[in-house]
Amino acid sequence: MGHGQLARINRCLEYRVSRPDLINGDEAYLPWGLNQPAYSTDWEVAVDVHNAAIPTTLGQVATFGIEVFDPNNTGNYCYVELYASRLLAPSLRRGFKADLALNETELGENTALGDTGNLGLMDSSVRMTFDSGTKVLTAWFDRDGRGNGDQWERLASFGVAGGGGSTTNANWGMTESDAFNLTLYGYSLGMSVGNGQIYGDNFFVQTAGTDRPTLSVSGDNSGVTRSVQLRWPASAIGYQLETSTALSPVSWTHAMQIPTRVNGTNVVEAPIDSQVQFFRLRK
């Protein structure tokens, strides 16, 4: 649509628009051609995003992000993006947006669903994960990018089999033999986007391994504040760290700490709140 272009510049994927379509907007997509993530497998994708576009008038917006499509209906899609926008308000907003569409209708359009509002960010990361057990797509963002270690924050979650998402849900009608169509994209409305203003870098796709991950625990509990460091492979997609103070009776709860990724390993510093505490990974 329109005159948007994606170009590989200095090992980055840059979005540009020199002659904007002021009515319908502009966009460009790059399909991920090596492999498409399966509906029957857990997976994740992420990309670092730079968005220094400057919308100057009401109605202008420029974004870059990740979008996945139902292979049987391109009107069913889900995206997560970093935007620069004056689309609905005269003041400039820079934040993250995620949404789910069914038959070309975005279910959270023009609402606060899946939108951080203004965070003032230009260099960040976006991520999307898929849980094949619950059929839920989850959108994440990292405020300062992955260069300082992963600090992912959950933005929204969407069920694509009719339920399970915390933001909204739809039934795409996919089957276990299907695979999503995965793309990177740039989009803009009513504005030019110059060289170097918007680009993505360090894109990766990862599918879950078949082996059960090992949870390693270490720490020094001799001080006043006791804590442990828990580590497990970052390739263990879809696993949630849980904790309990007893095994009989057992009552597992989600650990509140967000993992930091260090050299391919998820790392959590967890406080010890009782004399005995147990941890596990659960999918």
C-alpha cells in the first residue's frame, strides 16, 4: 500500500517514504522467508527498533514492528510496534501498541487496549511469543532495547483460538498443521520518513526445544536480605517460574520477577520470603 519501502542499510532494515500517500497511508512488509513458526510449537520473535520520525501535524503517525498473519486469511493478524504519533491527539506520543485483527477489523482500534501511551522512547525492542498449548500470542516491549540485557514488559495477550488472552480474543480457525506468516513492517500515515529515521536491527526467531529445561539455583543467604539467583535456558519458550513455601500441601504461584536475558540464559534474582522456599518451571 502506498509508497513505503524497506531497504537493507548498514545491516539494518530501514523504512522510508519519500512521496507519502496522504489519503490511504504507506506501508512495506518483509516476510521472514527462512522458516515460518508453527501453530503447534511454542516460538518467539524479537527485533530492536529505532523510531526517530517526527509527526508534525494532527493525524500523522509512523511505526515499525512485527506482524504475524493467519496463513489462510490475511485479514487475521496480530502486531506489536513502536510508534511516533499525532494520530488522535495534537501532542507527540512515542510508545508501544499491539492489537489483534479478525477479518480486517482491529479489535482494539482507537482504544487504550494494548497501548502504553507516551513513553518518550525512540530506541527500544519489541517481541512476540506464542504458547501452542493455550494458543495465545503475547506482545512484549523492552524500554531501552536488548543491549543492556532483556527487561521485557508484557504489553498485551491475544487468544487466536477463541479464548485465553487477557486483552482480547478471536478465533482464526487455524489447525495444528498450519504455520503463521511472519513479517517485519513499517507503516506511516500522512508524512514522509527520511533516511535513518526508522529501522529495525538484530531480528531473531526462536522455536522451543524438545528437552525439558534445567533450573539452576545459587545464592548467598547469609546476609540480612536473603535471595537466590535462578537460571534457565532462554530457549525454553513458554515456561513460567513459579514458587511455593511448601510441598505438602503445595500451592504454586507465579514469581513476580521478570527474567533478564544474559548470554542466552534467563536470570532472575528472587528474594527468599520464608525459611524454606521451592521453585519450578512450569509450561
